[in-house]
Amino acid sequence: MGKPALTKRQMRDGISKTSKRKPAKLSHSKSARLEKEREQQERYERAERKDRGEQGRGKAAGQSSQRNERVTGRHEQSQERPQRGTTNPQRGAEGEARTERRQPKVRATRAKKLAVRQPNQEIQEKVRFFREKRVDSSNIEPARIQKALAASGVGSRREMEQWILQGSVKINGKVAQLGDKVGPSDHVEVRGSHIKLKWPDRLPRILLYYKQEGEIVSRDDPQGRTTIFDRLPQAASSRWVAIGRLDVNTSGLLILTTSGALVNRFAHPSFEVEREYAVRVLGEVSTDQMKELTEGVELEDGFAKVERMFEQGGEGVNKWYNVVLKEGRNREVRRLFEYLGLTVSRLVRVRFGPIGLPARLKRGSFYELNEFEVANIMRWSGLGVPGDKQVRETTK
């Protein structure tokens, strides 16, 4: 019986009558089957290696503990200093602890801006005036070089101090020294590049934020908790600085600004700016206890007193009180009530200096003051506004 004739496809692919090669379809199916068997075999081998690895780690852990016991015994017997190049187990443990403490950052939702109506025509004209007005550069006092560079966004103040010590900063062609001051007319170079310094020739920005419980007033937290700076909008040409702090369990008014002088004017203890808090207490404060707090008590970190205190009502065992202080020590309000044997179940800051918590501002929202409102705050602080005769930074 003769061999079958070649098909057109076999003739096209160049397969002769004597060729023993199987059709492409059969070879493809066979390679696919072999590939599948190879993948299955690799899975089996990976599983076996994993089992052997777990057993090996168990044995290694036992051997390691035995070695540690032997090493510990030798170390107790020997009083010699460790050899050069060996690692310090205490430092290693501290490093591992720091690594374990740092948690992944949780992405926070952005805070909502309070929607307000347009002010009247007179205030709008004043807002436009202050927005366009600039301070005469001759009225701006010189600042320390490291402070001016940090305020201009070149780097942190500590980095600038290091660069100055390294001789990488020049003022008008001369190598700068720590403490040197610069003004708007000076030419500053950092590592051979000219730096255009930013000066407070216009009104700063002021932002009011209703802080919630659970948020911290910090730019970095090893525990990965939400910070207020994760929720607030970014400042374009500067950075927000919080005036004072609120602990993680305290809510209420938090003021942020781009002016370091304004932060100093609000927060420095010498100015004694009032802070008002709404305090919910588990229990009731008697008249004698109120008098005791207003006269002052001795806490673990020194003498503390309440300027004014009055009751705001409440239901059941919880009573509300308003407390006014002139300093902002850590957890001072809570510690004052703990001194009386009372527990603070809620603490809200409702006023800081001349700025009160807006009634329409919801928790987790913010409101930015317009230029007219900022000018009033600057005049209250004594720092002046553009158009005044002189603008000086108040520092103590």
C-alpha cells in the first residue's frame, strides 16, 4: 500500500514524504503538556523546600539558643572588652524596637474648607488693598542668615547651620559665619548658586482648624497616626506653623500661620495670651475647689492657676465648665482637675487670644482668614501691617 499524498499545507511548509516529523498541531499539544507537567513539578519542589526550610529554621533556632547560652556563659566569665568590628547587641535591639514601633502611614482625607458669604463692599476694598500692598524693603530688619535661608525654603535651619560651618554659604562674596545677618539688598550664594531670599513684605496667612480627637500636632509620627498637616492644604511658598499644641485627646481651635513672629507673639509665656477651654468633668466642682484653682495649686512641674472659671451646665454626672488660662503647659487643664480628684472626659479649646472658634466651623474643617482679618490680628499683636511706618519682628 502506497504512502498517502501530501496535503497542500505540508507541501507549503516544506515537509517531504520521507520526513518523520509530526504535524505542528501534535508537537504544540505535546509541548503544552510537558510545560504543564514541569510547572506542576516545580510547585511540588517549592512546597518541599518550604517544608525543609521551616524544619531547618526550627533546628537553627534551637542551635542558636544553645550557642547564645554558651556565648553568654563565656561573656560572664570573661571581662575583656568586645573586639573591634563587633556589633553592640543593645544598639541592635534599640534599632529593631524603633523599626517595630514605626507603623505604615495611613492616608488621611483632606479637611473641608468652611464656605462663607462675600463680605460687604467696604471690607472687599480693604481686602484688595492689603492683598496688593507690600512693605518697603528699607523697613525690613535684617535676619540671621540661617533663619533667612530656612524661611526661603532652601532647607531646615539645622542644615543651613551645617552648610555655614562648612563654608558653603557666601554673603556679598564673603564666606558667611553663624550669626551673620542679611537684608533684602544682600547677595547670598549657597554652594555657588544665587538664592533669592523671601522676606515678610506682605501679610502672612492665618488658618483656623477645628482639630479632632485622635489627630496629633506633628509632621511625623512613628506610629503612623493622622497628623493635622496630612489634612490641611499645602502652603505654596512657605510652610504652616502651629501656634501652640493640643494633645491627641483634645479637640478644638488650632491656629496655624506662615509667620514665625506671630507664633512667638501668641505662644511665648511672657505675653500671657489667654486660652479658653470648654471642659466636661465627670462629677461636679464645688465653689471652694473653684477658688482653690483660681488661687493656684502646686503641680509636679511648678505652680499653676486658673484665671477665670465658671459653670456651663450639663446633664447627669457630666458637668461642663469654661476655664481660662494664660499659659499652655503640657496637659495643664487635665492635671489641674486631676489635682482635685476629678476626671476630664472631654476637652475643647474654644478661644486663643482674640480668636475664637467659629460657630459654623465643623470638626475636621478649616477656615482661612482674609487679608482684612489678618491685618486686625497683626495690629493686635503689635507687628504692624503693610502701609504702616515700620514693620519689626517681636522676639523675646
